[in-house]
Amino acid sequence: MFYTYVLQSKENDRLYTGYTSDLRKRFKEHNNNKSNYTKRNGPYELIYYEACLEKKDAMNREQYLKSGRGKRFIQARLKRFLFRTG
């Protein structure tokens, strides 16, 4: 299985989207500053993920979720979670 995922920074609420074949390991890497892209904004929460059978599908889904339409999809899907109060 391959996973496309969205993380949210607990520091500044910014989102990070990626894909991996080992979601638990990759999530730990993000929170242990092992990723150049996310080491400055951690810790992170895993707020969304999708499973795919093929790597290419996960990569394509990652690109979609990073696009304008994909960001709107995530915002609509996670509306209550992304716009926390207090």
C-alpha cells in the first residue's frame, strides 16, 4: 500500500502533503525533524490520509491535493477540524 497524507503543524497550523509506503514511519520522521521540508514547523498532527494500491496513484493524488482544487477539497473535507476555535 501507498499513502497520501496531510499533516498540520501544531506550531502554526500550516499544512504539509506527502506520500509514502510506510505512514507510521514517515509520520515519526516528520515529528523527529528528519524531513528538511517540515523540520522547522513541528510537531505535526496527521489530519488526513488515503490508501492507494499503486505508488503512481499516491503520487498523483499528492499532486492533486497540493493544487488549488485539492486544497479546497481538503478544506471542505476537514472544515470542522481545520477551523478550530480556542
